[in-house]
Amino acid sequence: MKNELNSKITRRQILETFGLIAGTGLLSSLTVPAYAGPTDTSSEEINVKCFNSLVEARKNKKIKEGELIRTLGYYTFGDGGAANYIITRDLGDKKINNGDIVQFRDGNIGILTGITQVNYKIFGALGDSKTDDGLFIHMAHEYANRFKLPVENNRGEYWIHQTRNIQIKTSVHWGQSIFHINEEHNTNQPVFRVLSYDLPKTISLDDSKKQGIIQALKPGVHEIPELSESNNSLIVISDSTDHIGFRSGARYSNQSRAREELFYVAEKGKIIGDIAWTFSNYTDLTAYPAETSYLTVEGGTFYLSGNPPVNGKSSYLQNGFSITRSRTIIKNQWVGLENGKSDVSMNPRNGFYSLNIVYEVTLENIKLLPFEQDRPGEKQDVPAGTYGIGGNRLLNTTFRNISAEGTLLHWGVFGTNMKIGRASCRERV
């Protein structure tokens, strides 16, 4: 195959070929022409150059502004990183990251364009066990989130070392992809964070509507008209001046929760959720919008290193997923320790899956890992319970076909607070 192939096609052909239909917004934030072609808008042609890899293309001295660069790989031909780049010289406030914005020769910049799904190879993931692939994975999801594109990465082996808080806002298909997670770098930030585009909203009402909610909120209620404008939201209401549910035991002295309820508001203020408490007042009323679509994270194998964090923290740490998006489905995953490794961490984990303030989340077909807590000898005991699944404030959550094999060394795999609704779960500990 020749290293470089030149061709000319019409502007209409390039738009149709690479999906640059008006209104997609793929390049709207960049200071290049809307159609991402030459600066001469009278031209009906755009020059296309094809290279074996992005690495080769970046060395080429003949690339010019306005051209479209097609690569057949990132590092080498056929490595999965094939992509298209429009060449410009004006970035505005954007920065080179060698993912979706790539530095070429002589001041030319390549802007990733014309893709309908994202994979990690496009953004430079190496999979050599030494490089932190999390950096490239983070970049890929940020791009997918920005343009609301699915992530389709069905194969490959990746090592995540220090990178944390990889945000997932679009559906992901990992298939046979393998992820190695180095727990030396565990913090209170998860490796992956599944979250919504919509932010929580504090509900502010006048005194009349506030009293209407207080009077209506009681066991058996099915409708609260005062909340009709917050439909399709999970509602959390609490009164910080009225604490209930004090935790027993000397080590938990004075630990308690404020009086609190959570429920979902459907059309016309219809309430979904069993109300247990009545209120004389409340200090916080927050709506957590539920998306109008289901986000699916499917497939993937996860190997954990099992070692303690290098920073020596003893608090609860995270090593997997934080899910704060309602209507999320996570399925068909396997979680275990690296071959030949043992769970020797002295730090409790929040749960490889940690769900917080969500409605209609499903975990399905997952082989999970229970963590060790009561090891031989008191000096090796983890000072607190350590979980495979954790959660807080869950409504209508489904756990189906979840398995975790353990012994007397292991702590319970499941620990949640305020879980309401159905659960179809096979749990073996």
C-alpha cells in the first residue's frame, strides 16, 4: 500500500461520506468553516489525503490547511485507530491533546471529525501495560459526552493506573475488552463515573405550596400536585432539624440521619415510592432529573490488583463505578483479582459498583468480587466493612443474577442504605 493517496471529491460528497450534516455541531465550537472544508467557499472540491497511520501523517510536510486527512490507524496500519481530520491553523481557545485535536507539521492542526461512534484506539490508547491508558480513555469519553456519541470498544486490553473519574454520559459497549485497575492509586474518586447531563435542582416554593407538600406527604399518598412541575425526577426531602435512625454501638456515638424520604414524581404529580414518614417541616427539597433514555454499559472484564493505596489513606475508597444517573443498565461484566494476586489492602471499599440517588438502575449478569475483611491475625483485619456493591437512596433498583463467591475471610458483598423497590438478586457470599 502506498504511504499517501491523494484524491479530490466534491464538498457534498465529503459531507455525506463523513456525516458532516448541517446542525450536528461537531465543529461549531471551532473557528473553522461550518462545512469544515477549504477557506475558499466558492470551491466545490476538497483535497483528501490518506495515510497508513496518524503517526505517519503528522510527519508529512505536504499537508495544507483545508485538507481532509484520512488515517488507517493511529500508530500503525489497522491498529483500530482509523479516523478523519480536517486541517486548520486556528484553534481559538482549544488545546492540542493529540486525541481529537492533533498537531501536524508547520503549524497545521488536525480536528477529529466525521465519526459516529468512539473507540479508545482513535485517541491513542496503547495497551502496553506500562502506559496509563486511562488518560486516553478519559479523553475518548469526554469527546463522546460532548457530542453525545456511543462508545463502541469491543476488544483490547487496557491498564488504568492513576487516572480516575472517567465520566460516562453515553452508552458503552465493551464486549471482550479487558481493564486492569491498579489499586495503588485508589482514592475517594471512582475509576468510572456514570452520570446525567441534567443537574440536581433545589425546589423553591412559596409558603402555601410548601405547606401543601408537608400536609400531603404521608403513608399512602399517591399524588402531590405541588410537585407536578418536577415530573420525571427523583425527589429527596429532608429535615436536618429532626434526626432519626441513631446508630447503635459505642464507636458510632451520635451518628444519625435526618428525617428523610425519597420518591419519584411522574406526570401530574403522581408519586411512585412507599412513603414511610410524616413531616412537620423540611429544610431541603431537591429534584434529581431522570433522563428520558436508558444508558447501557455492557460487557468488559475487570482485573483488580488487590494492593493498598500508596498514600496510606484508611477511609472508604473507590475502585470501580459510581452511578448517579437514573435509568442506567450495567450488565454482562466480570470482576476479579489479577492472576496470582491477593486482596491485601487494609482499606475498606465503597463497592466496585456504588449507586447514589438513582431511580430505575439495573445491575445484571455480573460476577462480582467480595473483599477480605477478617484475615488471620488482628493486624491484617480491615477496620470496616468492605463491599462489592454499595448504595444510598435507591428507588426501583434491580439486581439480577449477581454472583460473588467468598469465605469467612470476606465481608458481605452488598451494603446499601435506603433501598426501596424490587430486587431480583442471586448473591452468594
